[in-house]
Amino acid sequence: MEENFHIRMINISKSFDKNKVLENFNLNIKKGEFITILGPSGCGKTTTLNLLAGFIFSEKGEIWIGDNEVSNIPSHKRGASMVFQNYALFPHMTVYDNVAFGLKIRKLSKNIIVKKVDELLTLVGLEFIKYKDRYPHQLSGGEQQRISLARALVIDPEILLLDEPLSNLDAKLRNNMRVEIKNIQEKLGITTIYVTHDQEEALALSDRIALLNNGEIEQIATPKQIYNSPNSKFVADFIGHSNFIIGKISEILQDKAIIKIFDNLDIHTDLSSFMKKNKQVTLIIRDENIVISNNKIIGENVFEGEVDSSLYLGPFQRIYVRVGEVTLTVYCKAEQLRKTPIKGESIFVQLERNQLMILPGELDIDSSQT
């Protein structure tokens, strides 16, 4: 086994109801790494997690944890603990008994169990004396999630598996729990696989993100790499908010290309090896990377447009600007403009060359998603 890899999934295939969910799926995870499996519903995220946990078995391929091939061994022998989306606490048991359950199964002494439960409740930010005798129905959603996490960690697993654990919490509590989970994972140094469809969670928590699409990994990279350098149209669309513009290369110069949009706009871009004259390309620019001003901007790729609509979002504004036949979505700080944009008024935008991402070919995508 390669020394750096704690988990390896090799050529895994799995289907449900005659539909292939995973096909020749490969994933390597380093020891102590926090990796998030991200993607839309039905892409194979939870299937991957259940295969690792041993709740289901693959039709072919191998799963390795450390030096052990575990593809066909039961879940309780894999050294992994799962935190479920619905917490899965035993309603008839106290907090103490819920957390202690795995230790009692292992027939540890009462003194050791009390000590371990105390340690884990403290780790997840709950006082042992205050919470030990409460029942799940007496806890808030955030407290139940902490108990679920403590129960998973109390048995000292090698691997922590989390299946959309924050989806039932409100937005503010979800943000707080993200910080807690990341702090605990870093403190313990435990290999963690986190499943979510929430891109913000993935970006905030992960050492690496594996973005799935129809059972295949589209890209696996650090959050910064996957956000700033998407390797496919799907990745660029799924992560963040972007504008997608179809164009044709009209000129190739020494250090740049000129791309014509709808025969009336010329956009100057950096030159890439795949660029050939008259070839179709897709330009991608994040909403927040478009420069916008009430006054004329001096520079390259500056266009005068018309405000189509705007949304006030507190410290930020989302402004829709019509430039020729293209509608651009711009996300900017509220104070960036000297006055609130009004529908129909003139406004200037700049697509800075170093913020443009270019992919070959046309992008087949609903413009309402940009």
C-alpha cells in the first residue's frame, strides 16, 4: 500500500434497480485528511459513504483501509463510525447511554466508560453533569448533532464518516457546527469523509473536495483549486456562481486571443494551447470578479451596459446587467457603487483578463443557473 493513503477505493462498481450508480470508481484518501464528497442528488455520494461503512457491498472492485482489504467484511470490523443526517439517537436512552452505547458493547469497565463519555461530551462542547441524564427529545437540533458526533467518536474510530450531518439545522447553527466539526477533526487528526450537496460546506471544511457527477469524479482538488481552476463545465457551474458566455475565437495574437460574442462584442483573453481561430469556446467569470461602476472604466474588456434588475442583500448587491445580447450577473459590495442601480440606467462593467476562465467548446447549460 502507498504510505500516504489511508483509504483506497479501486475500480468500484455498484448499481441499484438495474441503474449503474458507480462504475470503475476510484478514490484515494490520505491519513488524517478531511475530504468532502460533493455533488447533486443521485450522483453516488451516499452510496460511496455506505460502501466505505460496510452497509452495502460493491459488485466489483476493492476497498482498502490501511493495509487491510475490507470489501467483504462487516461494518463493525472496519474501524469506521458514521454520523447520520437524522442523528439516529436512541429516543429511550439518556445522553449518557447514547454516547456510552458502543463502549458498553465492547464490555469496558464502568469507570472507563464514564471517563470516556465525559471526555467526548467536553470535546463536543457539552457539560457532562448538565446533559448526561437528558433524553434526545429534551435537546435542540444542535445538541442532538453534538451527541451524535460524540457517540461516533467515543469508540476511537480510525475513520469518521458524516452523511449530510448539518442539513437539518438552521443557517446560523449550521455555520457554528461547521467550525466545531473542523476543530474537532483537526484536534483528533482523524481521517474524515464528509458527504454533502452544499458547496459552501465543502469549501469551508475540506482539505480536498471530490466532486461527483453521475457516479464519476469530475474533479478532486483543494477548495481553492476547484473554485479557481475548474477542469470542466460541470465543475465551474456547480461550484460558486458564474457567468457563462459562448463565443468564437476571431484572432490569435502573440500573447492573447480575441473572442467575438454575438458579432458585436470583442473580449480579449490570455492565450491557451487549445485555442484555434474560428473555434468555439466558453468564457467563465465568477459573479464577484466582474468590475462594475457608475462611471466609465479605463482599460481592456470594458463594456457599457444597462441595468436589468438588482437585488439588495445587505452588505452586497446582485446586479443583472444587459450588455448587447448577454446578461451578466454581478455580485459586488453595496458601497462599490455611488448610487443604487435603477432598472434601465447605464452602467459600466469590466471583464478583467486574469479573471476569465476559458474552456473549449460550447456550454450546454440553462442560463438561469448562472
